[in-house]
Amino acid sequence: MNSEIEYVGCIHIHTIYSDGSGNYEDIISKGIEANLDYLMFSDHMTLQPKRDGYGGWYNGLFVIVGYEINDKDDRHHFLAFGIDEELPKDLSHEEYIERVKALGGLGIVAHPFEERDIEHALPGYPPAPWGNLDYKGIETIEIWNMMSHWMEKTTIRNKYWNAIHPRSFSTFPKKNLLQWWDNVNKVRKVTGIGSVDAHAIKVKVLGLFSKSIFDYKIMFKSIRTHLLLDKPISKEKSIKENEKLIFNAIKNGRCFISNYRRGDARGFRFWAENEGNIYHMGDRVISNDVTLKAILPDKAVCKVIKDGKVFYKNEINTLNLDVPSGIYRLEVEKEGRGWIYTNHIKVIGNFER
């Protein structure tokens, strides 16, 4: 497992090119300060930052510029990376999913189960959920969206507390989304990633002064996506070559999500072994003799989820567990809160082939 190269970063970032409050230079500086390896920007309905020359390397931080698409009803938000021009604005979500795929890009379903409390504190930011998650063209989805989660938890009664303590509510991903994700992976592979959906929105507090909710610096210490690559990204490679390595890792499910508030998850690994062969997240194993293995950066409660249900639970540093056929992923909890969420490994018995 030591051959895997880990890159840690944040996905889904907005700037002054749309409804974010920060410029690229300041945001990138905060990403470097947070010791991140990559950032993926996605302003609403524009690739102008790419035309203005943003993207590539900044003092060891690799920046990818994409954009967030929505349909005419401002629903079905979709992050598109690896394309050079905006798509027509009148496309349906099925159409822009397929267009991005045909262009060789990476597409990610954004905040699919988003909702709002009836006493939501920021009515100017309505929910933008998805209606048709059964569409078979979906390949990657946000399992944990930090800003969306904060919006859902913020009401008129708790808005000041949440504004002052923005990461305190980041406990677990949505249960119904995890359930959907487990169910769909029984049929076809859909990668899960974490995102920050960073805007650094400025709001009036008590009508007296403006406060930035979720400054980029804070967001970069929340939900992260860890990529595991076979080959390194480097300054010797072109931007397109580096992007392809990152996109392929995500598409193949070679990644896991962490909540940095619970600790740095660098070094975590989850894999399967069979007769000396190693299988990664996103892989499928055809055998009746499979062992799941994991290494945790710190002792924590580890849950092995099989077919959407808890199969094993214990406080451990390492995992070594023989398993039958099923779809497996890990959830790791620390301090009673969600810390690490992996993608699936599918185990298929020889008799099921």
C-alpha cells in the first residue's frame, strides 16, 4: 500500500467570479497555509477564471478550474471540470451530464438531497436539490457538502451561534444520502467525494457589522477529499496530464473523505487482499476468500458497512477482517463524530459470477 501517493485537497470553491467573496490569489494563499495539495474551483455558470489564466501550480498547490452548472429552474447543480468552454444554458441535467462526459471531463452531482428548515435563517439561499438521482449517467456525487450541511442546520434561533462556531455542527453526513449511495453501488459504481462549497458569505450580525460565514481558511480545515494515485502529479507534466490523473482517481473511487475538525486523516488506508493480490477502493474482487484491511492514523471507532448496514464495529488502529460477498466501505468516528468515509470495495463470490 506504500506505493499509493496521497493528495489532500478541497473541492467546490466559489470566488468573486460568482457569489463568493474571495479572489483567487487570497484563496490560494489560504490553501497553501492549510497545507493542501490541490484545490478545485467551481464558480456558478462561468469558466472566465480559466480564460483569465488561473489553474496549474502555485507554490506546490495544484489548482483546477471548473464551473457549477444548473438547469433553467436553478436545480440539479453539477460541478464540471476538465472542459474549456461553458455548455449551452438551456440543457437539461441529463444533457449536461452527458456533454461533460463526452468531452472527457469530470462531473460531480452537488448537494443532491439539499433541503431547508421552515425557519431557515438565510431565505436568500434556497435549496437546490436533485430530482432524478436514478439517472444512470451519474458517476460521482457529493456525500458530504460542508456549506449545504451548515445551511440545513441553521435556523432563526441558532444563526448567531452557528455563525460564530461554524464547524461545531459538522457531525455526520446525511443518513438518507449514505443509504442511497450504498444502494446504488449494489448496482453500479458511483464515487463519493466531500466538498466545502466555500463562499465566505458576508452577512450582517445584529445589523451592526459584517461577518464572513465560513471564511476560506475555516473551510479548508473542514471536509477534505484524499486522493490515492499510482503516479504523482508534478510540474514536469502538463496541466491536462495532472488533471487527468486526479480525475481518474476520483472516477475510479480511489479516494476517501475526512472531517479535519476530528483530526488529520493523512496516512489512512483501506484495501482488500486475496491470495497476495491487493484491491483498492472502487475495485471489485471475485473470490470467496477476501480480507479487508485498514490502517488508521489514530485509534478510533471503525465501522465496516456491508450492503448499507453495520457489519463490524470496534475501536481499533488497524483492521484485518475476513468477509463474505457484499459491498463494503468504512466509517470512522472520533469523539463521537464522523471522521473518515471511504468509497466502496465490491466482493463477489466465485459462485455468483
